[in-house]
Amino acid sequence: MSIVRRYSFEAAHKLEWHTGKCRELHGHGYVLEVELAGQLDERGVVMDFDDLDKIVKTEVLARLDHRFLNEVVNNPTAELVACQIAEWLDAAGTMWSELRLWETERGSVVLRRQS
Ligand SMILES: [Zn+2]
């Protein structure tokens, strides 16, 4: 079974290599979905949502919300921001199974843990 929790943050970035308008400084309302797969524990949950919230707030949102992403991630495409989020969660020992980062209403990237 897996649980999915959704978070959001606002951030700015620009993509130096882009030939269109994404080259200019602009912002997004990002939505991050964190999925964790596992067995149910004796309480009947994969992981307490509150425990996941604490980790994501500390490890991810505190580093990205209302930030200029180019100062945090080199070349902050949605793909590379998702990879950075995965690294932070890994370092915190969170066994996420899938991360989805929505950059716009219609566009998202998905990172699946290779097992
Ligand atoms: Zn953008």
C-alpha cells in the first residue's frame, strides 16, 4: 500500500539555456506529491501524515518556499529540482517511492525510486 501527501510552495527561477520566455525571471506555484510505499504498521498506517509533514517542511519547503531556485539548484528545471528534493529526503532517511513535482497546472515531472 502507499500513501500520497501533497505540498505546495512558491518560488522563482529562470532557465539560462531556454530560448523562449522561461529564460526570463518568473515564478511558479509548485505542487509536490510525495508517495511512500510500505507495509501497514501496528497502528494501521504506512506512515503518520504528521511525521511526513515534519520532514518535508524541514527538508524541502524550508529550502525552497519563496526562494530564487537558481541560488539553490544549478539550472533549476522541474526535473533537477525534483532530483534535489529526492536527495534531501534520502538524506533524512525518508523512503519515498515516487515524487511528482507540478510546475504548472498541466506540467509535472515524476521520479520513481529504482528498486
Ligand atoms: Zn519556469
